Amino acid sequence: MSNLVKDALQGPAASKGAIYGAALFLIYTVPSVFITFTWMDYPAGFYLGTLFVGAVGFPLIGVIYAMIWERLP
């Protein structure tokens, strides 16, 4: 999370990280799954798994990063 993003988000570190992760999910995962769905023929579990990992993983890693960056000088 750069200083621009860090200063733009309000609230405690966990909230900032979750919002940052949700934004990444919307910007990266959703379009990626849509493009893959429209161009390739994979089982439905692949698409659902990718959405699940993005929906859980990005906010979680955002919270972890925000907590680490909050402790840095």
C-alpha cells in the first residue's frame, strides 16, 4: 500500500486493508474471471474457486499488509 493509498483510506488498519483488498478484487479478479470465462472452456469450479480465492485472499492480505505498514516508521 503506497503512501497515496495509505493516506486516502480512513479508519483502523484492518478496515483500510479490507477496503484495499476489496478494491483489488474488483479491479483484478472480476475482470480476469470474466475474460477467462468468455474465452476459455473450464469447469465451473475453476471460476468459482478463482472468485473465492480473490474474494478472501485479497482482503486478507490487505489487512496483513496494512497492519505491517502501520507498525513501520
